[in-house]
Amino acid sequence: MDHNAIVEEILRRVAQKISEAEGSCAECADCGGKPGLLILTQDHGTDCHATLENEALKARYHTDCALMHHYEVDLDAYEAVVLFNLRCDAMAALASGACDTAYTRLASKAILSGKKVYVPTEEVELYQYRETAPAAYYNMMQQKLDLLVASGVVICAQASLEQVILGNASPVPAAVAPVCAAAAPAAPAPAAACCEAKAVRIEKRVLTEKDLIEANMSGVTEVHIGEKTIVTALAKDAAKDRGMTIVRE
């Protein structure tokens, strides 16, 4: 390469770096110094678009969509991530750490980086098979979802997502249905198994899904609560999915 070609190449690279820097500054100006909120989805949809354009969230965050950037985003620029389209294969990949798609790799990195990660309940594909899947297989998949929850992933209803992200509500539905015992398993358990049931009393004002998951991971099958304890809808679902019984005293 001759002298003139070398000079031209240097000038080209300098111009490129200046352009990239200016673009970065312009982007920061558009953010207004706000923390980033990244929408991570596999397919564009109405709900994810509504979250992206949510005025209350935009007042607090600079909202962005990873898919629009072909997943080429810098996670350091974002404080929180909202996962849509959490299909069973993606959920299993995240739980095992074997992430082989741009979507799962970015979601895994968000969890590993300690980002706030939210998933609308309606976007968890596993829940669609609650009434049809064999109990053993469903429970195996449920354990993978439990691992994600134990790792800090917050699952909440789409209707309450905005308020949960803004910190104005806990990640549980506001409406609480009356307490009911978990449904009995399809096959009757042997008499000896009944004697092995592990019970625990939880003294809390509100019994949440997380409480049930943690108790079940310790082998608890029966949870006793106070007369005025509020049981969230997600907690009831968690008890049903795991064959647990909630007893109000």
C-alpha cells in the first residue's frame, strides 16, 4: 500500500470513529439521561409494542426493542429487560444455560448481569399446558421456571406490568380469589405417602407465589396460614401446580 493509500485509510477510519461517537452522543441526547428499558422478544406483537410505547414507562425509561436492532445491543445501557415470547424451548435453554439463539443468549446475559428481568404471565408458554400436560413432565418444566424465578426473574400479569416495573405495585395480581385447597392428583397416592406430608406455617400478611415455590423446594406439601392472611392468585396457582395444600387456620 502506497503512502497516499495509507493516509486515506487512516482518514477513513478516523471519520468512521467520529461518526460513531457523534451517533452515540445523539442517542444519549435522545435518552435524556434516562436509564434504559429493553424489550426482548422473538416476534413483534401488540403487547410488546404497547409496552415499548407506554407513556408512563417512557417518562421514566428510554425504551428500546432488541429485535429492531437484530439483538445487537449493549446491555450496559439498560437497567431492566422485559421478556416476551418465553416459549418452552427458550425457558428450558435459559434454565440450563445452553442458549443457542440470539434471544436466549441476550436473556441469559441479562440474568447473569443482574439486570431486572420481567416476564408477563401471559407470555409464559408453559402455562398453556397446565390442564393437558402429564403431571410429571409439567412439574419438570415448572422446576425450570422456578429456577428462573429464584434467579430474580419477576413474573407478573401484563395488566400490572407497568406498575411493577415502576415500583408502584408488587409482582402479583391485585385481585385475590378465595382460598381453596390444591386439586388432588389424578392418581390416588398410597396411604403411606400421606404420612410423609411435610407441613409448615407461614406467618405473613400476604402469601405469594415465591413463598410457595421456596417452601416446595424444601419438600413442603402443606402450608398453614392465619385467618386474615391474603393469598395471591399466583400463589394459588403455584400450590395447584405442585400438589400443595393451603390450610387456613
